[in-house]
Amino acid sequence: MGNVWVYIEQEGGKIADVSLELVCKARDLADRLGVKVEALLLGDKVESLCGKLAGYGCDTVYLIEDPRLEPFTALPFARVITDMILEHRPNIMMFGATLKGRELAPRIASEKRCGLTADCTDLKIDDFDDKVNNKSYKDKLMQIRPAFGGNIIATIVNTWDDPQMVTVREGVMKMSAPDPARKAEIVKVAPKLTDFETAVSVIERVRADQEVDLKGAQIIVAGGYGVGSKENFRLIQDLADALGGEVAASRAAVDAGWVEHARQVGQTGVTVRPRLYIACGISGAIQHAAGMKESKKIIAINNDPGAPIFSIAHYAICGDLNTVIPQMIKAFKAKA
């Protein structure tokens, strides 16, 4: 059985958080399979990042350095990774579901003629019985992701040729604390690139700072369709301002046009793990719960005593948010 591989996304000497999350998950999967975690680190002058990858659980780092691999362009990266896969035959290959990962992974899957599941929210190892073809598979990767607009959770199994390839959304895998004592073998690889594969060059890059950072927020106040209107969402903003938190929303509130998509929490939005999550007028459908249920403390405000959100909330307030929220703001300001 081959090892578990992770493509490491880096830029400007910094590893993307999603890649570190994937290394931690790969460690769990590899331990279950009894194999190694191996990382693919491509770029120019990036060897200094290898130690950090070891701390998060990598056994081996394949270091592919070349000036032509900086900045990122898909064609040479895809060629190098495909060549590495053909040579080493990993069992599992993981990418972040980022702009780069979504551009790379399909190219490699097409070249390798193997399956690819996009935007996974969980990964597990289990046996699989293919009742249609009357075959049994041991220790396959269960690739779990939302489907049909997030209305169901699908578990997908790839019985095609290895590697079993996935892209994984940022924030859905827990990032464990690094172990500075861990060491990894560094294997330097010279890429075989032709002029054709390096013909594309980046002339200019235009960057804009992200205005909303829900993943980094420690306090989040989220509103759902139960808030009632875009104007009434001012209550959510007022509570967030009083607590020093960020405003978020459920998909229903975003679809209604009350809040921008960047603030959507859930399977089709952002996954968050703040210290405090206050859900106001949110029913708590499984799609939303999947994006916030790992919050350390959850307070739910809803006038429906049977709302599913109450089943995952640490504190439940059954009442009209138009009455409850002003009282919460008043109480907090009085205590402050």
C-alpha cells in the first residue's frame, strides 16, 4: 500500500493553513493505514519550510526547488506532481480546495485517469463492499462532502486506480499543535520541465486584502432567516459590535440578500471554530451546523422550542430575538 501525500501550498515563504490542516489529517489517516505521511513542497528557495511540516506530522518531504516554479502556474506544477505520482504510487493524494488546488487536482487526475472528489468536509478509512460488482475493498478512503446544494451528505469511494484524490475545504480539519521534536526526511528532487511547460509567465499580480475574516474571529454573532429582514439585521451587527465580534449568517439569510456571501457559515460557506458563537434566528439545519458545531461555546436564540440548533447549543434562549438581543446588549454593557 502506498503512502498518504499532501500537496503543500505556499506563497512568500508561508505555508497555507489548509495545507497544515491536511498534514494533520493525513497523519491520522496514515496511522490508521500503517503508512507514512509525505509532503510535496514545490517552489523556489522553500527548504526552510520543511521543518514546520515535520512538526505537524510529515515523515518525508519531497523538496522540489526551481526558479521556474515561482510564482505558481498550473502546468509545470501538474507535470512535476504527475511524474512523482507515477514514480512513487501513493495511495492517497490530498489538495486544499483553494484556487490553486482546484486548478491542479483535476489536471493531475485527468492525466493519471483516477478519481477525484472535490470540496470534502471529512475523510475516514473504512472497508467498502461494492454490491453492484460483488467486490470488497479493504481500507478505502471515505470521501465525505455535501451534495445537491448541501441538502444531503454524500460518502464517495474511489475504486479506480490509485491515488485516491481529494480536495478539502479550508477550516474543516482540525490543526493540532506542532511537535518541534519531530523530524522528517528531506528528499530533494530535480524537476524535469520542458520549455513548453514553462512557457507561461506571470506578468503582474493584483492582490486585494480580504475584508471579512470569519475563520480568525473569536466571537461570532450569526443571523438566520428568522431575523426577518435586511433592516432587522442591524440587531445582529449591534450585538457583534458590543461583544467585539464578527457578523455571520446562514445560507437562507445570504440567499435573501441580507448579507454578503463572505459571511456565510456552513457547508457551502465558511467553517468556523470561535470561542463564542451566537446563533440568532437560525433553525440549525445540518448544513449550517456542520460549519459551526465545533465552536467552544454556542448560544442559540430562537422562538421555536423545537429548533434543531438547540440540540447542539450549550445555552438555549427560547424567545423573540427582537426582545432578547437588546437585553443581552444592555446586560453586557452594564457588566462591562
